[in-house]
Amino acid sequence: MFQHIMAPVDLAHQDRLSHALKVTADLAAHWGAKVTYVGVGTATPGKLAHNPEEFKRLLGEFAAGQAELHGINADAHAAMAHDPTTEVDDALLRAVDATGADLVVMQSHVPGLMDYIWPSNGGKIAAHARASVLVVRG
């Protein structure tokens, strides 16, 4: 059914992504789909990486680890943004097109009051992506 799954990941918060990562791996194994793990980084030094090359390397290592752990075909796509905090949605939407994914599987929180003022990342991606989007709660 789906051939290419894009899974947005925040390497600084991997512990909060376990449910979506498991769903991604299960769907990829079920359909024999390729997975591209997408991270949004910046050109400036941060807590996670000192430069884009280091960020790409860390994301690639993460993707390789997921591929080995789950026995799936996976790679990584590093999207760069001036300010990832405010530009993550637009960077992820561009990554959907750049990767050619036909399904996006992403983790999101249970909606709260603030989501009526500022929509969640998952909500914006679901509303604007050209691919199907599965938002995983929890």
C-alpha cells in the first residue's frame, strides 16, 4: 500500500518517540516500505551538534540503528532551518516533497488548550502535506 514512509525525529528527545518509531517500523515491515527518518537542524552550533555535518552524521547513525533493530530499509534526511523551533513545520513539509514519501508517521501529544491557539506540528503537517499522515498519540 505505502512504499516510502517519512518519520520525523527529534534526536534530542528520542525517548518521547518510542510509540511512533515502533508504529513506523511495524508499517515498514508489513508493507516492505522504505523509511526515511527526517530531523530538522540548524547551521549554528547547538546542544546536539556543532555543525550540519555532525547533525547529518548523528541522524544517519540513528537511521542505521533503527534499520538494524527492526530489520527495515531506512535512511536519513537532514533538513536545515535557521530557527528549527519556529520553522520545523515548513522544513518537514519541504522534506515530504524532497523524500518522495507517500506516508508520514509522526508522534504528537494529546491536544490541549494551547493547541487551539498554536496548532501542533502533527496537525499542521496533516493539514498541508501531500502525503497521507498518521499522527501517533502518546
